[in-house]
Amino acid sequence: MKKNSNALSLRLFIDLYRANTTLQRKLSNNLSSSGITLSQFAVLEALYNKGELCVGDIKDTILTTNGNITVVIANLEKEGYIIREKDKKDRRKFIIIITDKGKKLVEKLFPLQESTIIDTFKHIDDELKEQMIKELNAIWYKEKP
């Protein structure tokens, strides 16, 4: 029994990884003509929906690393999609604000991203989706630093 359970766990990991990679590739392809990456879109989408955020909050929201987020933010700022301002409460921190140009880009790109995600999961019934969310969140919250 244990041997089969271990094999299933390994198979589940591989299949989750493949599914994630496939979906990320589709979402990245949707963005290719706009000239932004999936990480850049994730930052813009977080700012669009949550409002201005500090770098740490963006990092936690989109689940990325410190090194990567710095480059992503610098590139978005260079393109005029965001601005950085010193935090008035803590001068050591920066607040990141989406510009009108950034908002327009999210509004243009989000519908295709949303439809791609919905299309990817359309064959899974809602009850199973809810169960999968519950189980995956249990793993994430257990391992969350």
C-alpha cells in the first residue's frame, strides 16, 4: 500500500508540474505581442486589483523571489507602466503605483488571460475544482514560510 501511495504522490507531482508548465506557456504566449512577461503581467494585475503596494507585498502576492521582483519592477518602470515612490511612513520602502498606461494594458490583456484559464479548466466540474483548491491550499498553507 505504502509503495503505491508513494508512486501516486510522485505521479501527482509530475502531473501538477506539467499542467502548471502548460498553462504558464499558454499565458506567456498570450502576452508575447505586448512585449511583457508573465511575471510583469502578474505585478500589473496585482497593482490593478489591489492598488498601490510595497515591493514585499507584491512579492508575496505573486509568489516570486526578491531578485526577480526587482528586475520585473525596474523593467515595468522603464516602460512607464508603474511608478515608484518613497513610502511616506517608512522612507526605506518604496510604494509601487500602476500608471494609466499600465491600467490600460491590464484591461487589454486580462480578458484573454482569463478566457485561457477558464478554457483550461472547463472540463473539470465545479465540485472537483473546489476539492482541488481545498487540497492544494492545504499543502500551500502547511509549507508556507
